[in-house]
Amino acid sequence: MKEDFQCSAHGTRHPLLHLGLKLTHFHNVTFAVSQPVLTGLQNEAKNCRHGQYGPIKFVEVTSEEAIHGAIKTVTDPSEFKDRFKEIYSSMRGFLATVPSAKATRKPAASHPGITGDVDLVIVENLLGPVPYVLHERGIPYYLFNSMRTFLAQIFLTIDIDEPADFEPLSHVNRSFYRPSVGHKMLDPFLEAIKDVVVEHCAEANHSSKGLIINSLREAETEGVAELLALPHMQKMRTFCVGPLIPDFQEQSSTTEPSKGEEVLKWLDSQDTESVTYISFGSMAQPSPDEIVEIAGALLATNGPFIWSLQAEHHIHLPPGIQEGTRNHKFLVVSWAPQKRILSHPATKLFFSHCGWNSTQEALASGTPMVCWPMFADQLMNAEWLEREGVGKLITGTGIAANRLVPACEIAGLLAFVADKTNGHKEAAKVWQAKIQTALAVGGSSTAEFENLVQSLEV
């Protein structure tokens, strides 16, 4: 039995949490996270199953930097460059205090929240160069890739300069990841703060014992092959253990969050496969003008829907939406139990930003998608979904949008994807079956998770 330690400081912390919950069947797990998101993760963990070595023990990364380090919105890179500095600084300082019998360099003072020696650390790779502290101290660690392998490739090639004469694809705006020459993968935000990220980033990646990927191998065959073709990566062990989706335990209604309970109760009253669910994630939202067009499209469909929209954006909703929420024809909420909505029989369609977690949850529930990518890997995910026949991409969107998409176009795509004769539902069901097989006994993700567990014992 090991004392595994996991470290996170970003919005993609939820898959890492669910990896930790799975590992509690084999090890004691401590989860370290910055203060702004600690309570939310603790509540989520309480609602999920854990193993015999659970529940997870949470440790707060306490510092002024961590408090300011929660990235809630994505805007210009210069506006959050200092936040990355603060996150990296606070997490470096924290990892320097981790007690471990395996450390060749002992901490000057151990963190008071960690009472026993840590044998292994699993670090979210969005922390970039931060794990170099563990390398310097001789503590073994794995990197955790919360998105598709593109993200790992970005950090592994961050030290390669983009040629001045490189011309990106015309349809890819500056909001999104895009390939450059050779094996270089670009992220516009990380490139803009490259001086913060690059120092020791390559060493931190190459010194890890392996890469844990929140995906199933069947969705990542090409990505993993390209990743392992990178210099110094041929011997890197990769474990595709996803999708890491919450495994909720049965609870009484008194323990279910009231806002989630209300949503599910409303869903129970709807016809089978009649509801459209809309969510653009927690880090970026469409502009006020785009919200108006999306609202117009939803009203034009004349069907029930649930829109998960942050409260500060509700002011942009037109009167028709506000009236519909009052008579409960549809719901606009600031938070929604996404996995349960997607798996509910009343849900027919997911209108999404196509973040990787949302994409995998939709596939796992067999729900087709209309894709409105905002930034990062979301355009690549949306293009992949369209190639797989699961969804349709609305072009020109993003935090640096190329155009204002009209309501009539949005409404047309919503109707097209919802029409079963067009095959999107059938394609989504194919991927649902693939995921069920991968997560079953003997499936690819289960086998790779078992290999991961065995490697942790070494």
C-alpha cells in the first residue's frame, strides 16, 4: 500500500479527482489543491464511490498566490500571465514541503497537512515545469493529462520555436491549439507566456515515470503514436485510463444538492429524447451578442431545454427566455448535474463547447452533439466528433470569434443533429458501446489502469 499524492491547480482537476477515487481501492490517496476549489472537490468526492483505502484526504495549498490562482475566465494571455506565475510559485513551494522516504533531498519543513511519507506523486501536466521540484528531490512522479494527448504534446514541445514564416490553417483562429512544423503543437496562450512555462518544462516532462491520459486508447491511437515519436519519449510509458467519469453512489434526496434535484425532477417530467442540454463549460462563455443569437435559436426550436449559464450572463437573455423559465417550459441554471442530464432518457442532444471531459461524458451516454468550440483543444475535439459522425461543428466560434453566428444557422444545426435519420444518434451509440467495452473487465482502459496500478508498486 502506498501513500499516493495528487496535485492540481486548474479547472481540469475533476478527472484527476476521479482517478484518485479509483486508486483508493489500492492505496491511501491525498489530494492537494488550491483553496478556491477545495470545498467543491470535497463535496464532489463525498457523492462518489471510493475504495477500501478511502476516502481521499484533502490538503489545501495555502498561500496568497493560490487564492488568486483560480482561473475562472479566459481572456487575453497577458491578463493571466501573473496568475500562472503565482500558481507555479505556490505549487513549487508546496511540493518542496512534501515528506517522502524516497526523497534524496529532505524538506526544510514538512507540510503540516501531510502526516505520513508520500511514496509517489501524480501531477497535473498543466503545471508545466512545477514537477521539476520533485525531480530535484528524487521523488518519483507521474504526469496526468486531463485532455487529449495534444496537451501533453504542447508541453513537450514548448521549447521549440515556431518558424517566423509558418502560416497556420486559415480556419483556425488564435483561440485554439494548432499544429506547427514537425511535432510542434501550439497553444496561443501558453506561447504568449512561454517565458513563464519553458524553464525546466522539458526536464520535468522527461523525468516522469509515465504519462496518464484521461482517454480511451481507441480515441487516441494516432495521438499517442505521434507523442511517442517525440525525442526522449520513445521509452515513456503511457496509460490511457479514461474516460474518468464520476461514479456516483446512491444517496437519499436529503444529500443531493437541491439545485441538481430540481433539474432532475424537471427532466423526469419531459418526454423521452425531447430535451436539448446546453453548456459551454466554466472557463469561457459566448459574448452577449452570441448569447442573444443562441437564445433565439433555442426559442425557434420550440422544444424544452436546459441551459447551464453562469449567473452573471443571465442579464443578456431576451424576454422570451426569461418568460419560459418562469413557466418552467425550459430551465436556465447557473449549475447543472451534467453527467446525470446526459444520461437521462429525456435528453436528446448536447449543445457544447466540446471540452474533452464534456465530450467524453456525451459519448459515454450516447448523446449526439452540436459543437461550439471556444478555445484550446475544443476545435480539434469538435472536428474529430464531426469526422466520427457524432456531431456537427459550427464554424467561426471561439473567444476570438471570426463571425457572429446567426440564430437561424444554429437552429438549423440543432434540428439536423436531432433528426435520427441523419445518423448522429447512431454514431454516438457506437462510441457509447466502445467506452462501455473499454471500461469493462478486460477492456482497454481497465487493462491500462491495472497496468498503472502495478507500475505504482514498483
